[in-house]
Amino acid sequence: MNKVCMGLLLLCICSEPVIAQTKKIRLTLLPEVGLVSFDGKSGNGWGLYAKASFVTSSTGALTLTTGMGRANLKKLIGSSEEYAIRSIPVLVGYEHAIGNFRIEPQLGLGELGGKYTLSGVVARPSVGSFFSALAVRYQWKPISVGLRAQYQKSIEGKDAGTWYRSRMGFYTIQVGIPLVR
């Protein structure tokens, strides 16, 4: 009996690398446009991301996403403030398929920077940030279309400058264009 159990265990262990070698890697380009909220100010923005998906099952995939989002924030009435914001995250996530719908929570680290103009004086602050995102997409043939919400919070202290407590929300419509399937 012990030999049979040991043989089944050995068979399970040996069969795992064969299954692992059949996994697929997908590369996707993700352009997006949407609205930005940054420390009480709002504006419009766009982004371009690249995503590598490592398929783990028929309904799931581990993902690695990176890219850049940019936004221009509206001037406040009676103020000379102008903001041009950029975020560059590196996000790790898990994409789960439910029929043609995909849901993907993501977490990561990155940089929040940009250009800040006040009364003609220009500053270019940059802070390290923690990012979290949630994307919900509909897969139609090879292309996906969906909504994405990304949140950012600075993780640096007062020594980082004016944006050390900054928070940003980025709410977008995203299109997935496959590069490698």
C-alpha cells in the first residue's frame, strides 16, 4: 500500500512540470482615457500601459503591468496654479475570467511626478507611491474594453517635498489590444 501511495505521489510531482510547460504568455497594449482627481483638483488624462499575462488556468492569469498615465488639471478660479501629473506604476495582479468578462485587481509601487506651476514658478516634484487598481473588462474576440480605477498614495515623508501626502484617483475607459496571444 505504501508503494502505491508513493508511486501516486511521485506521478503527481513528475506530471506538474509537463503541465507548467503548456502555460501561455500574452502581451497586451492598454491605451486609456479618463478623469483624474488629485488632492481635491480634477482634470482629464490618458495612459498607455503594457501588460504581460502568465496564464495559470482556463479562467485565470497572473499579470505584470507597467506604463505611464498623464493628466492636466484644471486651473482653480482666481488661482495661477497649473498641474501636469504623470504616474509610472509597476503593478502585479490576477486576472479572472467569468465568461467574456474579466476582473483584475492589482497592487504595486511606482512614481508620481510632474510639473507644478504657481505664479510663474515651476517645480518638478517626484515621490514614490503605492498603487492599487481594479479593472473590469469585456472580452470581444481578441480585443477587450472596460473600466479601470487606479488609486495612488505617496509613501514618502516630509523630506520628499510638496507632494509627500498626495493622493490621486484615475478613472478610465481602457481598451486591450493583443500584441502576442
